[in-house]
Amino acid sequence: MTDNDQTEAEELRREPPELDPEMLARREAALRHVRKFGDPVLKSRAAEVETFDDGLRAEVERMGLLMEDAVGVGLAANQVGLLRRFFVYRVDEDGPLEALVNPVIDWESDQEETFEEGCLSLPQVVVEVTRPAQIRVSAQDRFGEPIELEVEGLEARVIQHELDHLNGVLIIDRTTRGQRREAMRTLRDLESGF
């Protein structure tokens, strides 16, 4: 793993070691709006978006703010209880908020990469996930205009992670049996207050 790969893996988890009290309070408040493991919406396939209106654009902006306050790099609609096929993401802290509506992976490379991933819906769980290193995605933007992206690295990983959410797939569904078992133990301990 190169230094750049390590930085990308850390960025995907984006769990800062220390947050100031104000940021910590904002993060906790944002995370209360994110559905957690066990909520059936996280295992459901989201429906195609057919209406591109001010309501959709407002939801994109709201999710972007939630994602930022939660210190995440991506957030899918079903993570906030909406079974609609769109997600938001920002891989560059200074970059614009991106939104992909009705995304489809048209092509993926044979080359794969394995990195640790975390998820706002699975608190304190980090598992290794293997994914194609490069993908080509077609989607629509928040106005319904077509988009085609060919991406690699962190952006490819984030898009695949969020698209999994839209299909009801979680990172623990894409890891080894041992890591899944450990993740389930962590989630049970959190639920029981340990």
C-alpha cells in the first residue's frame, strides 16, 4: 500500500481522532438522523427517482450538510430513510458536493483494490472491502441532466459504497466471514452499551 493509498483509506473512514466540543456535538446531532444497522431500510433496494424538482434538490442539500456534520465522505438516501436512488458525496474536503441520481455502473476494471471502509450506519465498524479500482458510471444530476464519470481511487470506492447502499448492501456483506463476525460483535456491544 503506497502512502497515497493509505491516505485515501484514512479519508474513506474519516474518523478524526479528536474533535473540538462544538464539532463533536454537531457530529452527534447529525448521526441521530442517520439510520443504523438493523433498520430495514438499509437492506432495501431504493426506487428510481422520476421527479427532479425543488424537493429533490433540497434533500440533496440537506443530506450534504448532514454528511459534512457527521464527518462522512458519502451519504445515500436510504441512510436517511428515503428509498430513492440517489446519494451525495465529497471526496475532496474543498471540492463541491456531488450528487448522483439513478446511478449505474457501466464498466469496472479487472484490477481490484482492498482497503478498510467504515460507514455512518455502522458505528465503530471498519472492515476490509475489495472493489474494482476503476469504474465508469452513468447517472443524472439533481436537475435530471445526464452525467457520465470515469473514476478511480477514493472516488470510485465511495461511489461503489454508496451505490451498494441503494441496493440494500452493506460493507459487512462484502467482507470476510471473520471480519463480519467481529463487526457484528462490535454492533451488539454498542447496542448493549458496552
